[in-house]
Amino acid sequence: MVAVPFVHTMQSEEASEWQAELQSALPEYRVCSPGSLSKAEAQAVKVAIVANPEPSELDRFPSLVWVQSLWAGVERLVTSLRDTVGIVRLVDPVLANTMAEGVLAHVLYLHRRMPEYRAQQQEGIWRPLRQPTASERTIALLGIGELGRSCADLLVRCGFRVIGWSRSPSDMEGFECHSGKNALPVVLENADIIVVLLPLTDETFGLIDARMLAKCRRGASLINVARGPIVHTSALLNALDDGQIAHAILDVFEVEPLPRTSPLWTHRAVSVMPHVAAPTSQRSASLIAARNIRAYFERHEMPTSVDRSIGY
């Protein structure tokens, strides 16, 4: 029976649940921990399933051809795993739908002025606020890959005006698209709510800095459900303090869990979420991993790998 190691940094209970689900989806293979493999078995490994592993743990598999990630984000593997190993990120319609649902929830929270009503409640103030219609709100999606497209489709169906931005040109139906660094300030200055959905790469690291935040429409709000380092934290705090950004909903951070000493916890204009915008479905992800692994071993079909030159 072919061994497929499951390499991860999960807590034991979560890891056991994942391994059971993966084994159920791949009954003809042995999904196992790396430590259970003999030296000869480890040397024969061609494919591994990974979830944010320590890249050095994969060094014991000299014949490794590719890894199947259970997460959509693979930036750590891109920068640390040896170049000869292909990286297959999770592309899951269930994950895309979950992300769209999460983004819509955050957009509606801001659209319906909930942070302002929350502040009024704390002061004992009863004051109805003017409520724009969805069509009067412009939502900018930074990143219009599979996740961004799902978010755009749902937001458009709810009546919002959506504009998208990506690194390279992209032709999408149903909403306006822009691309390239020169177009980013134009997108920012036209948005009421900005949603960050970009992968973390050398080009996106620190992309939303003081300069870009200054380009935003004054009083706009920011949602980051991508990766923490894309948004410069101190620049964001300054923008929040002076009212350039009205509110920030942050689901991801440079350091996770967010340290108790972080000023983001107590800032009046920040909503902190513990990286829960799009939880991965164990069942769906396991079935996708199983399909890719079977295609490789049974039909010698290599799934689409990450382009390391761009980071996704």
C-alpha cells in the first residue's frame, strides 16, 4: 500500500480529525504521520499532504515530487520548500463560497453602520443614521482570483457596486476590473469599503501602506481576510486615529494568535476576528486531495502547481 504522509503543525485533536477524514477519502492508500515511516518508506515517498508544515520536515523525503496543501495560502512553502518539489494549493468551491459568505457578512456590518450604532449604544444614544442603499456603496475587491470572483458574484447579487483590482489584467463579467500598480490608487479612492483578498507575495507584502491608505476615500472602511502583512499595521492605526479610515475588520495578522499586547484589541475602530473568514471544510478538502492524488498515481496526471515566480 502506497504511503502518503500527512505533515502539519496542528494540535493533536485537530490533526486526528483531519487524518481520519483523509484516510476515509483515500482508503486504498496509507495516510500516515511522517514518524511512522521506515527509512526505506520515507525515501520512496512521492506525494505528501501538508498543512502549514515545517518545511524542514519534508527534507526526509528525497524522492518527493509534489505536496498537496490543505490551505489556499502557500506562501511559506513557496519561500522555503526546495524548488524541485511542486506545490498544489487547495482550490475548493466550498472554500470560495464560505469566503464569499464571510465577506458579505463583514460588508453588511459596515454597510448597515453597525460600528456606529455600537458606539451609540455604549453612550446611551438613540439616533437613527441615514442608511444608503446597497447600490450607493462601492466595494473594492483587491484580488479577483477564485475567492475574489465568488465574493464579487455574491455582492453584485445583493445590489452593491463592485470594482476589482488584480496584479495582472483580468476580464470579469458583472463588475469593473482594474489591474497594475498604477490603477490601485484609482480603485482605492473610489471605494467605500475595501476588501483585501490578495495572496501574500513579495509584491503584496506591505502593499497597503501609509501612501496607499492616504489614497483611500476619507472615511472608507477596510476588511482584510487575506494575510496580515499585506496591510501595514502602524500605518493603518494612524489612518484610523485621524479618521482617514473609519473602521477596519481584521481577520488576519502579522503574528497569529494576535498578541494580547497589540493595540488592535482595544482600538475603538477595529473589529478583531481570529482568522475565521473561510474555515476549510475537512470533508471537501479531503475529497479534492484524494482526487488529485489518485490522478497522479493512477493516470500520471500532475495537478496544477503554484507558479513560484509570482507566488501563487
